[in-house]
Amino acid sequence: MRYRFSTDFPLQGASLDPGETYLAGSLETIVGFVQPYFEVENRYVAGVGYYFNNKHKIESSIDLRTAAHFDPRFRQRLWTKVSYYWSIK
């Protein structure tokens, strides 16, 4: 089972227009159960992006992932990402 909440906030004005930068954030939880194991992973993402137009945008972000919450081997990982989005619509 998996769910994700995400949002973008324009840094100029009330709406995101071509040629503007924005802040992006998301929270994602992944729950897995394969007997006898139950696993939960959380992903927290914060970043900044540039919106070129309706077809192209680029983001740079930091992704904190936590896993094994109910296990002594609890772990945290920090990722950096650069993402390019290209709409084929």
C-alpha cells in the first residue's frame, strides 16, 4: 500500500507561470507486508524547481527516507535528486 501527498508553491505571485521558480514538497508512505515481516518506509521531500512551460520543468530536492520503524535496525537515508519533467500531452 502506498500514498503520496505533494504540492508546489510559486515564489512569485499566486499561480505558477512559465519562467518562474517554485518550492516543492511531498510526503510519501509505503507499507508492505510479506509474512512474517511488516515494513513501513516514509519519504519526506523538499526542493526548488523551475517551470519552463506546460511541457518542461526541472527540480532539485533533498529526500529523507526512514525505514524499519518497528525494528532495532531503524535507518535513515538522505538523498539528493535532480529531476526533469517532460509532459508528453
